[in-house]
Amino acid sequence: MPNPLRVTSVQGSFYPNSCQKVTLLFNEFHKKFQQFNIQPNIRNIKPRMILAPHAGYVYSGFTAYFAYQFLKQTQAKRIIVIGPSHHHNFEGISGSYYEAFQTPCGNIPIDTPYLIALAKTFNISFQEKAHKKEHSTEVQMPFIQHFFPKTKVIELIYGKVDTNELSKIIIALLSNPDNLVVISSDLSHFHNLDNAKKHDNICLSSISKLDRTLLKIGCEACGYQGIEAMIIASNYLKFSSKLLDYRTSAEYGGDTKSVVGYLSAMFYR
């Protein structure tokens, strides 16, 4: 391994590059979260898996924070973050075989022995290029470091992968009570606002009903395969789903002609 540290690539652009600024931003997200009237029967849910977006925090940070507010109620020895590759084309799944993951507030230890054991059952390779610039998984790490400062992580990035195979990994991970899973995905990209919401509502309906067939009638997502695998795994494990927060980039940037959608959701038994 050329470098024991999984170095960040979008720190200072997608999110602040100082711990103080990240903490201040999370404090703002928390104030906003407290304004929501969440019913006690929902507030007390302890999810095993969440779906979180991965754009710049100014656009999708609060939507992601919404999900981590529920995830923090659980306990885990490790959190596995699964996201799509945006910059490196490859087949299969790449694991982050490093010792630690860099964040502005300190490095998070990577559970490499567990990853190695997982790779003995599933075909998890190491594509170094997949981890050099990937933001889908990176932007989740400051949230994990904030809410789970003593928990180890594993980063899995997928390229061209069969969703049934990916779902088997998710099922195996969630069959272990020591694990939590974060599925990273944004929704539709670069439609006008009306069309973005039409495509996104299909995704929302599919995730809410845990019906993968609905995805195929118009859901667009950069993490489509992760979402489909998440639904397959949830049905197998008899999980329920709850949509948490949906927004678009138009709400923050004002541009209604080229919009990106963001959703957070949680999955629990």
C-alpha cells in the first residue's frame, strides 16, 4: 500500500477544510433539524441503513445530516459506506484497503481486517484510482466522524456491478449486528425543476414502497445500482423504509433550469 491514509480530494470544496468550520456547519444543520416536528414513534427509530446524498454540503449537507440524526441513535463497531465511482471506470467493487480515512476533524480508522475477511467471500478488489478522487463516499466521512468518533469505517466503491451481487454484500453486512450501512446517492441531474421532481418522485415512491420495479419507469440516480441493491436487501431482511428529507439544488442556488435532486431515507426492522 503506497499510502496508509485514504487522503481526501474534495475537502475545501464540497465541505470545509477545517474542523471548526465543519462543526459550525453541523451546528447550523442541527438548529434547522430541531425546527421539524418529528413524531415520537418516528424519532425513536434506530435504523440499520441510511440513504444519504453526496453533493457539496451547501446543497445536500442538511439532507444528509437529517439521516445521520437517526443513525446516531444506534451503536456499531463499524460503518460501511457504499457509493458509485464517478471518475474511474471499472467492473466490480473496490475496497479501501488503507489504515485510516482522512477528515478535517481527525482520521477515522478503517477496519481493514474485516474488509479482508469480507473479500474472501465476495469479489472485492482494490482499484486505487477509484479512491483517489471519489466524493460519493468521502463526503459521508465527516458526518461519521462527528456522530461516531470511536467507530471504524469501510469504504466500498462500485463501478459496473450486478445489483444482485451488491445486494448480497449488503445483506451479509447487515446480518452482523455490529454493522451499519450508508448508501450514497444523489437523484436526477440537470433537468428543469418540474422534470427533476417527476423523476425524483418515482425514486421516492420506489424507496418508500421498497419496490425495485418502480425504479425502472423513470428514476434517475448516480447511485442507481446502490439504491436498487438497497431495496433488494431491505426486502430480504424484512426492513421497513422511511423517507426523511427531499430537496433540490434549486432551493439553495436558485437555478430552476438545471437541477439536482437529493434524498435521505432510513431502513429498519
